[in-house]
Amino acid sequence: MTSRSFLRRSLFAILLSGLFAGPVVAVTDHTFTTSPTLATEVRTMVQLLSQAHYNRDAIRSSTYAEVIPDYMAALDGQHMFFLDSDLESFKKNYSTSLYWNVSRLGNIDSAYEIYIRYEQSAENRVNWIFEQLDTADSDLTTNDLYQVDRSKAPWPNDTTVADELWRNRLKFEIIAELLNKKSPEEARLAVRKRYERLLKNLSDIESSDLAELFLSTIARLYDPHSTYFSAETFEDFGIQMKLELVGIGALLGLEDDYCVVKEIIPGGPANLGKQLKPNDRILSVSQDGGEPIEIIGMKLRKIVDLIRGEKGTNVHLLIQPGDAPDPSTRREIIIARDVVKLNSARAHAAIFQVPNSDGVNVPIGVISLPSFYGPAEEGDTDKSSASIDVGLLIDQLKTAGIDGMVLDLRRNGGGFLSEAINLTGLFIKNGPVVQVKNYAGEIQVDADESDKLLYDGPLAVLVDKFSASASEIVAGALQNYGRAIVVGDSSTHGKGSVQTVLEMKNFVPQLARSPLKTGATKLTVQKYYLPNGNSTQLKGVIPDIVLPSIQDLLPISEGDLPHALVWDEIPTSFFEGKPLDPELVSYLKTASQMRQEKLDEFSYLKKNVDKFKIRQEEKLISLNLERRRDQQVEDLAFRKELKEVKLKLAEQDYPYKEFRVGPPLPEPIKSVPTESEDETDKEYLSTDDNAAYAKVDVHLKECLRVVNDAISLAKNKSVWASNRPPLTAAVDDRG
């Protein structure tokens, strides 16, 4: 089957890239076919999904019709290049035959044909854009509005509707450049280059990209964590858990052609610098002294190559912060390339001096665990692991005389299941920690079998939306046993599934004998359950005390992913424990609620949350330049006000002493503000002086107070163990 070149993700994303004023270049035609090896892999993948996937019974041959619109959306994420008539045509031509073609013939010709239409539409649209650019900023005084997120909007009915969408899109882009202090000429040039980059990226695409995208779309019918790896990607996967992890210590992905930070690797350069965060979008990459290269729409492998480099060299990233209320916000950061060091990624701790209702400082320990890392490889002298390190830190904190403890699992995306079990065992005598169920309904109970209890005092677990997998197991198990009160966002992430990676050649003899490299498929094979039988899937772990959070407003949970597995439950395991007494939880929750209504730091936090919520709810953005400038001034004044408040609140932070099991960390590198940032922006965007614990960490500070309340209820350990608070206990409601 012959086609022209194709793009791995939506061309729309390239709409935020660019600079090239040269002539319009047509995309070179390429010829590609489905090789016999690829056809075999296609059939094998579908067979593995239908026989080994946990969710296999939920998918029928007719379900494969959903691949058509899903694949179109993977190419055109903002629904601006295809037309509604394209969708209807593709559904008519491919829906009924798709399953047969891929499962029996290994034929993915439909992927190629759909792409041809997409590429033609993109080329035509780019030429139309170049004709419109000279007048795109001619009238920025109208009351027109632009819908920034069209991912759930229908495709345009016809070209007239599409033209109007694109006129507004160009105005939106021009205004974004003008707000970043560019002249009209510079703004038009930047937008033009963006679309020149789009055409160039079209010519860079290889057949493996299209196959990987199409087959991954099929795999994600079953659940959002199943995917297909081409031979190249699978090879990358085996190197440092994917190439994306090399260079700056960030797990990257593509969403609508945007390069999005999925995860910050604990202890890596990005983590130490504290400038890059999950959900941030990287718009361009440059080297020291080099010109920035727009990367929106670029293949992920090429983006990774730009970000990687020699140890000690700097990479400059232009990012759009994921939590920025204004989509035109830009920020340049600099990260020194390095490898992820275990010592940087290891657990660390501190003792905070928290005043009680009598004004007496109470020493409360905090153990921060960035991931559930396992023992070093065989032959390594360093045999550290998450549970071993946390055990060592507990001993240090107990020796120093703590009265209570916080286990901070925020932004902990998980890791080794065995470490989650061992770590939970530090806080319980013994018993089941997690249950695992496979497709056949077989249940395996994994328990802590050690009678050693390292810490039995008042304990809180601090979580957020990024606490996932193993973090949810620990938080949920300690909640089941009544060993800890859970504090944080409205829920944890909600990933309660287990994946395995299967290499194709291990299932097909002819592939095993072939000298050609083969791909692999990652599929979900099991689900996790807590000791009480509740799944952590979708719902996550619900904290006993919920604090205001911007993250609750972001679409970053498992439930926000398409085709997510459902929540369910299985019979409880037999364990000696029960949740905290409702009277105790209500007591601690009420005390926290009183502080949330009274303390200035919660007013500060809620102002941030409320402002972000207002902007999130503004689905339509004004295309009036002066109104946008007024809004920019308003946002700047808001940031100035909050900065001043934060500086005052920082003076009330609790003093602490840090404890580590490894050597001291190197100083992180701060970002260098761009010329477009004024002095207030520079100050507002600064880090917390490279401190181990951030200034005005409202969630941590409140969690410490919750533990302080629990301490007041636990002067007698038997009172805490029985979960029966004395009704006359004093509760600290001060800052």
C-alpha cells in the first residue's frame, strides 16, 4: 500500500512551534508497505490482547470500530484538520472489516489511508495559513472568542466552518506572541516558522511511527496502560526504562503533539532543580549559545535526542507550565544534564518543631519517599531499598525523640510491589498488605510476614493526585489497619492495575529465528486490591482529611484516561485491624476544618485554587488584544499580591532539622528568567532557595498539625491503639 509520509501525532500541536520565513515546501511522497514481519506482529498483538489481557471479555470484534475515531484523534487531537465527513467516510469503509484485517491478515492499510487524508488536509491548511498570515492581526479589537481545548469538540462540518476556526486560531497565536513582548512582525514570523516546522516534520516520519500509533490505539481499547512498542521503541525501553529518562530525569510523552512531562524522576537533574513539573509542556529546546528548536509535533525520539547530551552540559527548555491559568504563559528553564543518582532518589527525613495548644514545640518527624525503589543490582556494594532506608530513618527519628510522624508520598508514582509490602510492615505487626487478582479470578494475598514493628506511634500519610500504584497500596493498607490517618488531595491517582511487557519474537518461532528486530506489547494482566477487598483502580485512596488543591482541578487522574478499567471489589482478606474509629477521624477532621477556615495560609492557598478554577472554567478565550493585556496586568497584580503574602507566611514556617541516609545533595541549578519576564515575574517564579522542604508547604504544615492533634489524643498509647480519643483533649488551631 503506497502513501505519502505520515505524522505520529496530531499536526495541530505544531501550532505552537516555529520560525521560518522561507518558501512553502511540499511534503515529499514516501512509499511504504506492511512488511511480513509487521503483519505477523499485528496478528500476534491482537491475539495476546484477546487471550491475556485482564479486560479481554469487555472487547468484542465490533468494539474495534472505535479505533477509527480514536486514531483520527491521535493524529488530529484538536479536531481541526479532519472534517466530520472524513469520519463518516472512514467509518463506512473500515469499521466492519477492521477486526478481521488486523487479527487475521495483519493488515493496517486503513491506518495509511486515514493518514493520507490527514496529511493532504494539513498541507492544504498550511498553505491557507501562509496566505492569511499577513492579515491575521489586522483586527484584534473584536469580541470574538476562541475555544482553546477542542479535544472533545466535533470535527468541523465543512471547510467554511473550518476556515473560521482557523482564523480564530491564528488570532489566538498572534496574541500569544504579542503578549510575550514580540512585535507584530516577530509574531507573524514566529507563527509562520511554526507551520513550516509542521511541513518539515511530515517529511521526517517513518513507517514504524504510524504502525506504533495505530497499534497502540488498538491496545488502548482494552485499557489506557496497554500499548505497542515498535522495535526501536522497545529497544529504547530496555535502556534506562525508556530513552525519555536519560538526560534530565523526566519521563516524557506526547499529547496532541505536545511534549508533556509525565513524571519527574526522583533524584534526577529536573527533580533537583525544582523547575520542571508533571503536566508541563515543553515547547522548544536549545543548547548553550544555540538557537531554540521548536519541538511541538516532533517525534518523541527526536525530542529526547535534543534533550540528551553529555553529562554536565546545559539544556534550555521553553515550557508552558501545566498549572498556568493563562495558556500564553511561557517560561525558560535551564537544566544541567546528569544521570539519576540513587543517593538523590533515596528517602530523606526531617524533624519539625510544631507548637501545640500550650505553645510548646512538639518534635514530629517527616519521611519523604520519592519512589519505591529496590535493592541495587547484584554486585553493587549499595544494597539500599525504600524499605531499608525508611527503616534507618525511623531509627534516627526515634533516637532523636519524635512524638509523631508523617510519611510523605506526594508525587510518588510507585515502584516495586515488594517494597510497598516491606515498607507497610514497618508500621504494622504483620498481615495482608495487598491482594492481586488475575483474569481467571484467582486471588493472591501478599502479606508482611515479619512480626517486627518499627514504629507504632501517631502516624499520618500525606498523598496527592500523583501518588499512584505502590503509594496507593501503602496508604490504603495503613488506612485499612487503622495505623494512619490519610491527608491530602481529594483522592490519589487511581492506578490499580499491573502491566507486563511481552516481546513478540518470544511467541512466534519464525520471528525468533529472524535476524530482524521485533517489537513488543505492554498489556494489563492483573488488578490490585487492598486488604479489605476494595480496588485502588479509578477511585484511588480517599483521604480522611481533604485539603484544597489545584491538582484536583487538573485532568491527571486515572479516571480522566479513556477506557480506564472500572472499580470493583473482592472479598476481604483476613487481617487483624480495622479503620480508625469514626469518632477519632471526625475529631481530627473538624479540627483541621477549623484551621482551614481561620489560618492565613489557607486563604493564600484557596486564592490560588479559586483563581486557577476560574481560568479553568473559561473554556473560551478572548481574541481582543487589549482585553488580554488587561487580563495579563490583572494576573501580574494577583501574582505580586500572592508573592508578598507568601514571603510573610514563610516567616511562620516551622523550623526543622534534616536527616539523610546518603551523602548531602548537590546544589540544584535555578532557571534563568527570560527577557519577557519582568522583575515581579522573576521573583514570583523563583524556587525556595534550594531548601529540602519548600517554603509555605501548606499541605505538609497542616498534616503536621493533624499529627500534633493525634499526639494530644495519644498521651497514653493504649488510647491511640483503641482509637478512642478522650473528649477533653485539647486541639491546636493555631498557625
